[in-house]
Amino acid sequence: MSLRASRVSWRVRDKLIVDGVDISVATGSTVGLLGPNGSGKSSLLKLLAGLRATSSGVVQLDDLDVAALDRRRIARRLAVVDQDAATDQDPTVRDVVDLGRLPHRPAWAPMSVRDRKVVESAAVTTGVADLLNRRYSTLSGGERQRVQIARALAQEPTELLLDEPTNHLDIRHQLELLELVAAADTTTVMALHDLNLAAKYCQELVVLRCGRVHVAGPPSVVLTPAVIAEVYEVEATVVLKGDCPTITFGRPIPADQTRGNRI
């Protein structure tokens, strides 16, 4: 396992946001984090990335405690793409993608020929090569998301963590981006809202509810009408095409029928 969380919790004052989560991510696999808003997906990603200290439990990268690793060392292995990457500067797109090379360069060292090649390759792969001279502030939300993916790929990570990577993207660009992620030579964990996309592009799913793992496993096991009703409080029809479930949503389940399932 390349990335593992063991009994990981994170608390803000008296509120437990992530509650005793165990997750093991096999090398080369793509794992989807699912759950309604407020279920702890984004917080868990930050804990896995070492961007937030756990209140209890341990996150390990190749059996090494992430909390004990230098941030530069982590960044040479692990890249993170947040939902919204804001800046108070006015960089060009090239400046943003160049940031991916920082962990691999000595302090204050200029970009090498290889660094430039890696940046150009990441830009071409993500379809932003023609945007490199544009100001980041002038881009649409979808273009910014692709630029952030390019920046992450420029890190040459072995692990890639993405928080709602399809935000701001139309259907075509959602599919293109997830095809790109699926083809990347990385171990990937991504938080998603779209259950059908998660079923198509993830080998394993972890469904969070109230900060806890409600169920985990392959999509055909996890995405059942019963689980969707319990976690999302909506009716659903699930049809299996091979091992890939396709979900059609029905009506919200009335509150008086779901109250007993809430924690």
C-alpha cells in the first residue's frame, strides 16, 4: 500500500469532523471518496496529504509517518489539487504550472532544461499549452482547474490527491479530465460528487457519512439503492453493466423516513 490512514480523526474544538477513518490505497489504484456535503471528504484529503495534523491516528506514505516527513520531501511524491485555487498575485499560467517544479529544484535555482520540458509536457497533456502566456486571473473556472492539474502533473507525483476535480467543468471536459487522471501513472485519491463518474473511473470507493467510513469496496458492491438511500437520502435505481453500476436518481426520501438513519 502506498498511502494508508489508520484510525485517523480530526477535531475542531468539540466537533469531530473526521472520525476514526481507516483507508488503504493500493499502489497504482484510483480510489474515490464519496459522501454528501459535510461528510469529511475534503478534510480527509488534507489529512492524507499531511496538510493538516491529525487529532489522533496516523497517515503513512510507504510506511513512513507523514507527520514526520519534511514538506519538500512529501511534495516530491504527492501532489494536491484543491476545489478552488485562489491567489492574490497575478501570475501567468506558465508561472502557475512552473510551481510544480519547486520541490525538485534547489532553493533559488533557475528552471533547468528538463524542468521546462516537464512543464511543457504537463501543459500539453492537460490541454493548456495555448494558455501558458495568459494571465491566470483571466481564465474560466474550468480552465483554471485544468491548469491546476497541469501544475500537479509537473510535480511528477507518484500519488495524486484531487478534491472535486470536475468542479466548473462541462460534461465533455469532465470526461476528458477523468480520462487523463485514469491514464496518469499515479496512485490517485479523489473526492467526487457524481456517483456515475465515480463508478466509471474508480476501482475502489470509500463512502463517508458524518466523518466516518459508512462502506468501502468496489463500485458494484458500494453503490446500491440501500447505501444511496442511507447516505444521500434519495431513491435510486442501480443497473449493473458488467461490474460498473449506472445510477438513476428518483425522489428525495421524506424526512420522517430518514430521521432514524441520521447520526
